[in-house]
Amino acid sequence: MIRSEQERVRLESLAQLRQLGIDPYPAPAYPVDAHAAPLAAAFEEGKEVCMAGRILSRRIMGKASFAELQDSTGRIQIYLNRDELCPGEDKTLYNTVFKKLLDRGDIVGIKGTTFTTQTGESSVLVTELTVLSKSIRPLPSVKTDEEGKVHDAFTDPELRYRMRYVDLVVNPAVKRTFEARSKVIQAMRESFTERGWLEVDTPVLQPIPGGAAARPFITHHNALDIPLYLRIANELYLKRLIVGGFDGVFEFSRNFRNEGMDRTHNPEFTILELYVAYQDYHWMMETVEELLARACRAVHGNTKATLAGRDIDFTPPYKRVTMRDAILEHTGVDIDGMDEFGLREACARLDIEVEDAMGKGKLIDEIFGECCEHHYVQPTFITDYPVEMSPLTKAHRDNPEYTERFELFINGTEVANAYSELNDPIDQRARFEDQVRLAERGDDEAMFIDQDFLRALEYGMPPTSGVGIGVDRLVMMLTDQTSIQEVLLFPQMRPEVFRSGPDLGALEALGIPAEWAPHVAAAGFDTPESVREAKPAALREKLNGFRKKNKLDLPALQIEEVETWTGA
RNA sequence: CACCCCCUAGCUCAGCUGGUUAGAGCAUCUCACUUUUAAUGAGAGGGUCCUGGGUUCGAGCCCCAGGGGGGUGACCA
């Protein structure tokens, strides 16, 4: 493995620590009794503390040094004085271990006393120093100046996502985003369990990918010799549980959809699904309002958030607009009573591209998506979707052309989707059959018929309202992020290609001495074939040039020696 | 999948019209320094210019192909 200069220095320091009898990766637990942020917040001088964390910076001034120690809560300055740390004759711990062998990024434990420096910085005077973990790779050197401006920030998205561990260490705001994510989920879970609803787990591997319109990932079960799908939704399973007699069930469901990736889509994402018996979608709107307000308070302490420079107000109630009115307002088109032909004409007038496979529902969805969606910045419920685009939703109580469904839009993005659930088994069967006809027309996202689900409905499901909330997107809204990758710890990326090191053993098999083999490889001859094909004179010249340039402590090569390698 | 942009030291980035030995700040190493905080001062080392071809007397720069990433569109939540 080829190491950078800085890595080689650190490996050498590691070896020297061992020579001094210091285990750079000790086994015993370290008895931490204080953390940086709470300590600084309620600072009192003269307190004995035992802390552990990562050294983020060092300022060495001869016999005294300052360093920043970062733990899970934040950073605190530590002060190391040679004679405080090493009161006896032996100053090795300070002079050699701290000053020479430790680096930025190393994890240490310290015991000491709190005090305030001349410049007023809350600090810890270190009296004991323990190496807890030596780091081999240098961290990016992010610095913040007096005005709070960040210099040399670690910003490359590729590196940040691939090495999230580094991102979290050097970019504190990233850590706060994921703490906020956890708070949002916790607030939702508490709100449900307080009301007696049950958190459940349903299958991720499904024989029929149901409950949504999307392309699934497919896999295969060997023992059963059947295809299985990673779930695109868990809706149909949760409804089976309502049939079974639970009043309220919910699941934070990791769903998988084999579709495009962009700043609002990741192949796997998290939806909170909640189903509550004997309720309808009006009740659900109020429930969602309260839920989002609570989630916002959990993150911000109030119901206001900022997103991409715009204030978003999560204070209930939210505006409610029917889909018909939304389209009427933004396009002048009244979809009420319009047939497929009329809709196609309207799309043509509005310059919206459509495909032959699209039915009424998809056409209306296109118009809304193109002309209306982006207008809804503040949380807004769009209600009463056309029946064709909602095969699992109860028909509207006043007009069977529409359904009792709403979606919640924030900042022009769909965040939640909810229905008065269709519980009429005859109607549900007919709706599935409509989907089959769409599939026959070429709609590859039309739903499959789930016979077992229909059987469950035939046993009787109480009137139920259900909602799915896009957790990743909600977290984006609440943490001022415009990319889903910023709220997923490990967003999906193409696998990284690790350049495998040269096969030094194969080179040595040609007769190349072990001490020369890595240099031969580094000079560009990293396979036996490349050595054998080389002209001995040219190879010798190149390697001796390499030797000189890199000041290798090896005798210059003779032509006879090189000829034995190439077999010439 | 289409179009546009990016890939240079550990990190952030310069690098002109193709022209000497590819630069800067931070980081690293050596020395000095007992209250600093983007510590300071002096000195030094560090490069597969993403990869592979091509054009050229000469390529980090131009051309072709490939890889990775970002943005926009399409699809979707």
C-alpha cells in the first residue's frame, strides 16, 4: 500500500509509541466524567475532570501547549504544561509523546483541572494524558477565524459522502443535522405511542410489491425458488393489521425504488406510515399539522423554520386547496367532468408532454406537477384527487369522480400523502382491475393485484385514515437542506474503485530483490509482464534514474542483474 | 438516459496563448518559544496534474475514449 508522506510519519510515530511501552490502542475502558459542551456551558474553575476526545488542533510553544479536544458534544481547549504534566525528572510524556508522537486526529484521554486562561478561554489544565487511539491518516485542516469564517473547509460532496466519518469529525454542522433527524423521528414516535398506537415491523421482502406506483428492486429467494421484491411501500401490510383489530399502527419504513437519483431521491428512503381506525382524512390533516408542529419544535424550539432563505411556518392550521381549484387557479383549466380527450387537449395547450400510456389520473397529475406544485411553499394540503390516480383511496363522499385524499406540499415538494382508506372490497377489486388495464397499456408502474390483501378487506376493515410522511424530505425542510444526501448518513453512490496495490510477490518471483520490488512497481513496472516486456538497458536506466531522483539507499543496478529479471 | 461543468500536494485552490525544474495558504518535518486560540519566527520535504490513447520539437493545458463527482432536464416520493 502506498502511503503519503504524512501517513508514513504517523506510522513511524506509532512504532515509537510502542517502543516507549505505550499501547496506541489500549483495551481498558476510560472513565470519562465530563463533556466539552456541558462543561463550558456551566463552567466553574478548579473542577477535577476526566475527559476523552480527538485532538483537533495543537499550538505548541516550547514548554507549554494548547490543544483543542473534541468529544461528542463539542470542543474545549486543553492546556499542557511540561512541568504540570511531568512533575518528576522524566519529561518524556510531554517532550516526546505529546509534542512529537501525537498528531491532529489522535484520540486521547485527559485528567485535569478546569481554569480560565489570561485571554478568558475556559480550559482544562492537563495533569494526566493517555493515548486512546492513534490516527494514521491526516484529517482535513478546517480552521475557523475570529469572525467565524471557515477556511479550507472540507466541502467536496463526493469525499464528504464517501467518508462521512471524516465529514462528521470536521464539519460540526453535519453532526447537528443528523441530531435533528433523530429528534424529528423521536418526536413522531413519542406522539404516536402516547396515543396508544402500536409500532410494528412488516416485511421488507415482499412477493408482490404493492401499496405504491414505482419500479421495485427484485431479488431471488433460493430455498423457495421465487422472486422477491424489496418493498416500495408497506401500506397493504399495515391495513391488514387494521383488519386484525389494532386501532392505530405505524412503522418507519425503509422503502426501495429502482428509479432515478437526484437531490430529492435516493434509492432507499424512509417513510413514516400511520393508519388509524375509525378516522377520515379530515381528522388526518389535523393530526399531521400537530405532528409537524411538534417535530419543528423538537428541532427549533418553535414552529418556524428557514429553508433556502425562505421562512416556513409550521404553525397549524395549514391552507387546504382541492386539486381542481389548484389547477383552475394556476392554469385556468377546470378538470371537473373532463374526459381523457379533453385532458390531452389541455396538456397540449399548456405545453406539457404526455405519453399514450397515460390515463386520466396520470394526465391530471402531469398538469398539477408542471403548473401548480412549485407554488406551494408554505405547508399546504392539496385535497380530493381524481379517482383514477388513487386506487387505494375511498371515493369522495360528495362526488365519486374524486377521492378522499390529500398530499402535503412544502417548498413545492410533496412531503405527505394520506387517504380515507378504501375499505370496500368490491370497489378495491375493481380499482385493481383498472390498474391491470393501465399495465396492459404500457404503464410499468401500475399496481399488481394483491389477492391476499383483497381477502383481508373482505373480512372487513373499519373505516380508516392512513398517511405516509417522507421522513427524509421532512428532515430536509426542518434542517434547511436542499439535498436529500445531506440528511442521509450514507447516500447511495457508485461503489468506489480501490486501486489494488502492485503484486510485489510476483515481481520478486522474477528475481527482483525484495528491497527493489516496491520501487520497480512505483517506477511503472507493476506487473511481471511489464518487466519482462521491457528492454533490459532501458529498464536499468529508468530504475537507476528513479533511484537517484528518490535518493534510494540501494546500490545502483547492473545490467547483468536486470537481464536476469527480464529473462533476456 | 440527455446536456453542461468539475477532477492539480493530506485539505482548499492558482496555473495566462501549449514552452525552463508544476505553484500558494493551511497541514507535515527540523529548530526556537511557559497563557495561545486561523499562535508566531526561521528553514525543509511533499505531486500517477483522474486513467488510457492521440496531435506536437514540447501537453496540467489541445483532440478522442473511459472512470468518478456535481448541476439541469426526464422519471419518481
